Amino acid sequence: MPNNRYLVLLAITLSTFFGGSNFNAGASVVADASPYVVATERFVFATIIIMIFMLLKDHTSIIAL
């Protein structure tokens, strides 16, 4: 059980780091591109990553997609 606790603490630390750095990265990206383009790219990238995880988890069934 102690491994789960460390894994949870690591996940919280990483999410705080990435969430906090997102504001700095977003400010510099929006200076070069439209906010709509940036938002669309983020959602497309996230969708692709989630679909890959779904296929890896249950590669025998593609019905969920």
C-alpha cells in the first residue's frame, strides 16, 4: 500500500507543476498564434493521446472509438 501513496503524491506534484507552467507557456504561445488555434491544437492532441490509451487498454475492441 505504501507504493500507492507515493504514486498519488507524485501525480499531485506533477499535475501542480504542469498546471502552473501551463499559464507561462500559454502566454508565449498566444503571442504567436490565435487563441482558437492553440485551443484546437490542445484538444486534438489530447484526443489523440486518449485514443491511444484506449486502444492500448482494450486493443481487441475498437467499438469504443
